[in-house]
Amino acid sequence: MDQTEKPSFFITTPIYYVNAAPHLGTAYCTMLCDVQARYRRAAGYDVKFLTGMDEHGQKVAEAAEAHGMTPQEWCDSQAPLFTGLWDELEIANDDFIRTTEPRQQRAVQRLWERMRESGYLYKGSYDGWYCVPEETYFTENQVRKSDEEHECVGQHLCPDCGRPLERVQEESYFFKLSAFQDRLLALYDEHPEFVQPDFRMNEVRSFVEGGLQDLSVSRTSFDWGIKVPFDDKHVTYVWFDALLNYATAVGFADETDEGKAEYAKRWPAQFHVVGKDIIRFHCVIWPAMLMAIGEELPEHVFAHGFLTVRNSETGKAEKMSKSRGNAIAPADVVERLGVEGYRYYFMTDVTHGEDSAISFERMDQVYNADLANSWGNLVSRALNMSAKYFDGCVPELDGGVLDAESPLREIAQGIEGRYAERMDVLDYAGAKDVVMELVHAANHYVEDSAPWTVAKDPARAGELKVIISHLLESIRICAHLFAPIMPETSAEVLRRMGLEAEVECEDLAAACAWGGLKGGVAVTKGDALFPRLAQEK
Ligand code: MSP
């Protein structure tokens, strides 16, 4: 299909703070988007998948100083940690934005100009509390006072993360967020699909119903940020800067013809995928900013839960984070399961809207049960039998072999539609169940039809052909459906079946229609795709 005819699909991750090396939690969010981006490419969309780094703010300036670097040097030193990990985890992003880039500088300055013109900006003075690690402002009655049991007695603590707050008293520009209460509530009423999964909507709505405070959007007490173009004592509040990255990357404030065309085509984004901790920024502040300057709103904000790990002392599940010291390095999981096993576990065994406790035991179980024993085993059995009984080839598909009735053919009917329904709402566990139904049925079919017995009787040659070709056809379809989650393995399966040309799929529904198998081509048996893990691992 011509690229220009394809519908655009623009999906984003949050941009990550540079202060913590990426861990399983950050990789999880990026992978959620990668799977969606791959699925949409295969389904015929012209996809832009954006991720990047959030590089401004006091916290970055402080970290740079602690490392004896300038803030820019510090950010530059961190970028390869992210891009390197994304490469290793088969993340196929189309763009990687850094908020220190000139395109972001230009876009943020344009935002200031447009905000000023809009009348929703005023200069005042800020007197309140600021959480540096969370980059969030709080009013006096929002803060938690530390109590006797807490180690920082007498301090004001962040209501979100519990860490001590800084008192901030300074001149600041304010964004009139309070003026958007009614328009935001109308947005939630008219577009209930704006916030996903739907149970998160209640939280967003009640926050807005509780009344909105104007937002302080500039700081004067440090200078690592984008200067306010008409008042260079002020730098932009990090979230005001960071949220705009999504628009910057598709040409906001790019006056070239190319930039304008890109913006017209890509904006608004279809999906912002974010963690539940930053839902207010994305479902309240960001749409209000866009309303203020008259830009369209993103279609969906999908909030995922946290990956948690059990604290061995308290027995409680805790959010995995670098600062808590409980973060598992992605390399440890890759070493154990391989990249595709890693992707399969995190994408299909974690319920994406909820918090999920992860464990190495569970990883091994899922890997062995689903990948080694079911999917991997099916592929190797079917390819081996095809090679053995059909002279190293896929059977010839003459005489309507694939038209014969079989339980597999029945399950495969409409499978792409059932799968797409789940994938469209990022329910990858549900999509996996659809595919695994066919995988399990195929393994049962092998047992029930016992091709090794059928092969002994020359009079049953036609039957043998049906069995093997229906197995291979099911595998071909499953390989397509698993490809967004395990791209390399799926490509390998298709190659082993002589279907190299199908690897770059742009019409998933057509690819998954029963009947695409090529008869008479050589099959490659190859090594086990997912070698079983030893018990004690
Ligand atoms: N820089 C801001 C986002 C700005 S977007 C305009 C930020 N960065 S972050 O690095 O702290 O977090 C980025 C994302 O990682 C968030 O969506 C957060 O929810 C996610 N995660 C961090 N730890 C996580 C887990 N343990 N589990 C799942 N996701 C986690 O916030």
C-alpha cells in the first residue's frame, strides 16, 4: 500500500527522567507501546512511535552537579542507557526526542507565545510546596505533615511519594487551569474513551470536580530549563515543557512545509501510554493546555499500573523503582528468558491496567508452559513431521487440502477479528488467549490425529496431508498474531516455512485468512525456538 494512503497512528511513551537508569518498570511502558506500534504497522497503519527523555528541571541540575558534570553532559551520558536498552529489547521506535533539542526549545517558546495570546497566562507569585523528585507543586492543605513515627519529624511530605517537600516562594507565571474545569468535565462526558481503562476515569473526574488550582508554570530559582521568551529570568516548569514533547515531535512550531504537513497528518495522537502516577498531568493539565491554545486533543490516554515486587521483610508488594533499591535490571530477565521470552512474559502475564507483582518463579512457569511446551513444541513437531513425511517440504496443497474440515480450521475462522478486538484496547493478555487457543488446539490435534500412525498406511496419504498442512497453516497464522510481541521468533517461524515474503506484513486480516500456506516449499527444522528452562533456574 502507498504510505500516503495509510491512516496515521501516533503512539507515545512518557519521556523518561534521565536521573535513573531504565529498569523493568520503564522498559515495561516502552514495550507496551512497541507491541501496539508493531500491531498497527502489521494492520496497515502508517505508524509513528515516539519515546524519549525528559532532561530539564532542578533534579537533573542537582544530579549533574553531584556527578561533576554540566547538566547537558549529564543528559548526554544518560541517553545511551536508554537507546541501548531499547535496541536490546527490540523496541522499534520511530523517533527519540530529548527535551534539550532545538526542536523542543522552539516549540516551548512558541507555546509561551500562544499561551500569552490566549489570555490564560498571568504573572503572580507562588508560595507553596514543591516535590523535587516528583516535579510537582502542592498547596498547604494538600501536603502531609510528618508524624512521630516518621524519620523526618516536623517536615512537610509529598502526598504522592512521601518524600520531604521544599518550600517555594517566588515570582512565577501561572496557567489558568481553574478556567478549564467545565470544559474538562464536558470532555470526559463526551469522550469517555479518552481515559483508559475506563475505571481510571473516576479518579480523573473526581479530581477535576474537586476544583482546579491555577498552575505555576515557571521558576526563577534555577536555570536548567527553557527560558520564557519574553522574560528570561524565568525558566519553564518541567511538566509544561515535557508534555509538549508529543506535539513537538510531529512538527508543532515547525514552519517548514514538511513540518506543517507532518503536524496536519499526525496530530492529534491516538494514544499516550503512561503510568497511573502521571495520569493527572496527561488527562487534566495536558488537555487544558491544548484547549487554551486551540489545538486538538489526543484520542486516548492509557494508564497502566505498576510492576511491583514483594518486599522480603514486610511481605508487601512495592512499586519497583530505582530509589527504593528494588529495581530488577532488564539484563537479568533477558539472560534468563531471552528477549522474546521477556517480552512475552511482561506483555501477556501482566494485566496492563492494574498493578502486577512480578517474580522469577512466575516468569519461568509462563516461559516453560506457553513458549517451550506449547508454542515452541508445536512448531518443532509440525516442521519435523512435514520434513519427515513430505521429503523435507510443506505438503503440496493440491485437491483443496486446506479446504478440508478440521477443528483447527474452525478455530482459525475470524481469529484476527477476535484478536484485534483485544489488541485495540491494549489487552495483550486477552489477545494472547485468542492465539493460544489455536496453539493448544493444534497440539491436541496432533495427539488426536496421530500422524505417525497415519503415515504408516499409504492408503491414508490424503489424510496425512490434511493433518500436516492444517497444522502448518495454523502455525503460520499464529506466527503473524504473535509477531507484535515476539517479532524475531515469528519471522523465524515464517522463514522456516519458506514464507520469508510474509514477514513484513501490512494487512494482518488478509495474512490471517485461512489458506495462505505455500505448498511444496522446503522447510527448515532448525533449533528449538524456546529451549526449556531447567527446573532449578
Ligand atoms: N518525565 C516524566 C514523564 C513526562 S511525560 C510528558 C516521568 N518520568 S519517569 O521516568 O519518572 O517515569 C516514566 C514512566 O515510567 C511513568 O509512566 C511511570 O509510571 C513509569 N514507571 C516507573 N516505574 C514503574 C514501575 N515500577 N512499573 C511500571 N511503570 C513504572 O514521570
